Amino acid sequence: MKIALAQINPVVGDLYYNAQKIKKNIQELRNQDVDLIIFPEFSITGYPPKDLMLKDDFLITVEKVLHEEIVPESKTVGILLGLPLRKKKKLYNAAVLICNGYIPYIRYKTLLPDYDVFDEKRYFNSAVERECVEFKGVKIGITVCEDIWNDKDYWICRNYDIDPVEELVNKGAEIIVNISASPYNYGKQFTRLEMLASTARKYNIPVVYVNQVGGNDDLVFDGSSCILGSDGSICRHLKNFQEDALVFDIDDLPYCKRLVDNMYEDISWIYEALVLGVRDYFYKTGFKKALVGLSGGIDSSVTAALAAAALGKENVTGVAMPSLYSSTESLNDAKDLVQNLSIEYRVIPLGRMFSTYIEELKTGKEIDLAEENIQARIRGDILMFISNREGYLVLVTGNKSEMAVGYSTLYGDMCGSLGVLADVPKGKVYQLAHYINRNGIIISENIISKPPSAELKPGQVDEDTLPPYHVLDDILKSYIEDNKSIQEIVQVGYDGNVVESVIRKVDRAEYKRQQAPPGIKVTSKAFGWGRRIPIVQRWNR
């Protein structure tokens, strides 16, 4: 049997656009004499549609698009894709197999995740039974995303008692197909491929994995679809972070050679995820131009470079807004950056505006936090003024380490539509800078090597009030991503006072983060939707 994998980038809610994308792939692939074309989970709706699935007219249109746009394409080729479907007033996450102009098989997702960024129990009912489908004389076990992530022999801790793959194999499945909308985070690719390979070896059965690609709000889907032989060999692998398709005859699986390319992640994966996340955020919202406040520091420089890669240099404008405390060196660094990127550049000093604030408020105090923050808020106002007048979207430049400890200013440097680095720890920001310079200097060595500083008062550097970033990032990962307590982190060898100070800052800054714009998720635990911490709480570790 000849199958095709079609890794597509749908737009959430644009049902007819997505249908045209599906149809285009069908028309191109059926010319290669394929028997079955496999699309990802939620191909028609995009993922995640969230509370659109509570709208009756949305679900009615989904079924209309399925029957009027997709089913007629199946007269000469089989089609497998995912979408939300209702049955007897209950909603399911469904996989439909279409052939000969009708739908002979519908299979429902069994395992409904409600951890991290997933909230499927809010919307869906779980399948009550799991049955194979027969197509072209082959018994196929169809699973939907999470259904394949629960093998008791691979996972030490399991979230569910049911293993859909085990049931399907016991019922005679000769091949397992998994359609997914699995969002990316750094480190996931290796785990995913090893888990799929383990499943293939355990049951001595081929595994086909088809994942969605693209950026939707804060989530990025990496694609990385693949076919594995019954010995766990990765026989074919689609592109990462791009739409792609391939055709493969499953009769050739015993003869395929194991591929090792694309298995191991490095900083290029985070780079590609961020570029795709920015590009799709703009394209799918209908905007074209980005505005970045440039300080001459590492974060704004990396943000501007990512924006230029995502949108084109002609669609990015950098704005330097020097204050009384900005160094000439920083202004020169920002100027060098925009010349290297060939983006538009503006300089708007905020000295007079800042002086007017201080004069009118007449605090009579020396420089304090209020004066530091008002500079950041003036910058935010300038960027939002340009945004409103000229139709730009403002990109927020703060990194995850700063967001974690509250080193960001509400209505100041947090102003904007998308936090490009909001889930990127400071150490990874430096790695991104070096990767951006892989083919030549874009971000100068001076930007990379100078001590990080907000330059909101004379001589200020971040390490005046924070531990070195490599220490800070380790503590933050342990606390935020690994859910470790103060005691557990201290036992690793970190100073207790430092750990307590960092965690106190994290907890106190929750109110800020819940007012921040969405940030592109690239770690296993990002702020926002996937980490739901009360603002008003007194849990004391």
C-alpha cells in the first residue's frame, strides 16, 4: 500500500482556507498513485480552536466543510484527517477515513490531556472503544496524538490506565497511524522519536506519525512527521518547521535504512521555532510590519534579528530611545545592528519627556524604582504611538529569566503584541546570538560580551541584584519547569539564601506575567496558559 504524509500549516478557524490547503495536497499527491493520504489532527480547524468549539455554528460549518469540500476528493484516493465531530450531542476529537466518496470509518481520541497547555477534557468526550479499520487489505490502528503517549514499558509514570495502541495491536493492527497536533518544546524531538521507536519495536509493527506544523498564538508545531519500521528504524522524516509531504510504499519498510538526521536538537531548533512563531503570528493576524525597541542589548538585538528573518528586513523597524543614562556605546551598538540587518532605524530621545514627568510629579527624591520604571513606560508609549499611527505590531523583547523574577515593567517594556523571547532563558538568548552570527557578524561581539543592563540609572548592571545568569537559569528551570521545592534545589548545591531570594521574586511577579502578551513557547513549561499559578496566594515552602 502506497501512503502519503501531508504535513500542513492550517489557520485556526479559517475552515475554507484549510480545506483548500487539504484539497491542493490531495490533488498533487494522488498523481503519484497513492492509496491513502494522511493529514494531521485538527486539519480542518487548526489547533487549538479552544472555545470556538463551544460555538454551535462553528461545529456545523466544520461538518459542512468536511462533507462538501473534502469527501468529494476521495473518489480516487483514501483520505485520513482529524477534526472535532459531534455524535448524539457529544463532541469528540475525531479521525475520519474517507474513500470512494463517503466515510466508512470514524475513530475517536481516547486519551484527553488536561496538563500543561492542553485542556481537552473541557471540550471532548473520550472514545469508549478502540477498533482497527481495514483499508486496501491492511488492518490499520488509528490513534490521535496523546493516544500513543502511554506505553507502560516506556513511561515510568503514566497519566492513564488505558493504552489504545496495545488494544489495537491485540485486535490485529498491522500498522499504527498517529495523527497529531503536538506543540514543540526544546528536547521533545528526541523523546518523541525514541518513544515511537520503542512502540514499533515492542509490537514489531510499523508506526506512521503525522504532525501539524505552524504557529498559533503562543504555540509552535514543528511537524517532524515520520515513518518507522517494525524494528524502530526511522525510515522517512519530513522537514522540521515547514510544510512538507512524502510518498512511501509500506511494502518497502523491511528494506529501509535507519535515518539519524533531524533526531538531535540544537539551538537551531529554537531559532526555527521562534522565526516560524513570529512569521505565522503576523501572517495569521493580517499584519506585516514589526516594531522593536532597540537598547543596544542582547535581547532586543536577537529579537530584531528574528523578526527580520521571519518577516523580511523591509518589514522591521528598530527604534532607539536613549535616556539620560543610556551609554553612547549602547546607541552605537544599536546603530551597528540595524546596519547589519538593513532594517529601518529611528532614534527618539526621551530626555525631555522624562524631565517633564519628574518636574510635574515633583517627588524631590533621588533616582528610585519609580523613576526607573517611568523611563520604560515612556518608551512603551512611544512604541505604541508609532504602532497605532503606522500599523505596526510591537514585539516585546524581554527574556524568560527577566520575566520570571519580575525584571520587566508593566506598561513599559512589556508593551506589545508578542513576547518573542518570553520563554527563552537568558543563556539560550546568547546561544541564539551566536547562531544568528553563524554566517557573519549580525550581532556585534560588544553586544554579546558586555554585562547586561537596563541602563535606567548610572552604572546599573543586572548582577547588582541577581545571581549570574547561568546560576539564575538553573534555579529557575528547577523551580518552574521541574516543580522542585526550595529544599530540593538547595540540596543540588545552590546557596539557600540565593534560592529563596530568586523564588520570592518569581512568586511576587505573578501579577505582572498574567498581564503580559503571549510569548512563544519553546520550553517544557512556559508562563501563561501552561502554568496556572494564583496571584493571590500564600503558599510558603
